[in-house]
Amino acid sequence: MPQVKLTITHSECRCGYHKAGEEFIIGDFCPPLCHELWHTVYPSVYALLNGAVLDYGLEHAPQFDAKCPDGGRVCVHGEVIDQ
């Protein structure tokens, strides 16, 4: 089963919950992410875990970038990894 690695690329989190550089590997369980951020990225994570390729700039790739719904204070990059 593929896994998705989420990397926090930028963080100005109001509550200090996330720091830039944090990485989370998603397989069967939810990571310790802020609920609002998880709600934002979950559809893309689910799609990647099930073999999808997503629009990524001008191409299609098994990765995505997303921002926190709180004004984009936290940015995350997701990508499929094989382990």
C-alpha cells in the first residue's frame, strides 16, 4: 500500500501547533495534524492513497500543495512515497 508523506513547508500557526520542516507519514491512521488543516488536505491524501495523480502546476503528479484555511498560515506539501 502506498503512503503519503506530508511536510510542513511554512508555518505561522496562531497556536504554535505546527513548525516548518515537520514530516508525517500517512498510511492507515490520521496524523497529529490540526483538524482544520487535516480537513483541507484529507481529500488529496485519500486520492493519492488510492492511486490518483493530481493537477500539479502544468502537469499531473502524485503530489499536492495546500494551505491552512486560516489565511494560509500553514503550508503543506504532500507526496506519495514507497516504503
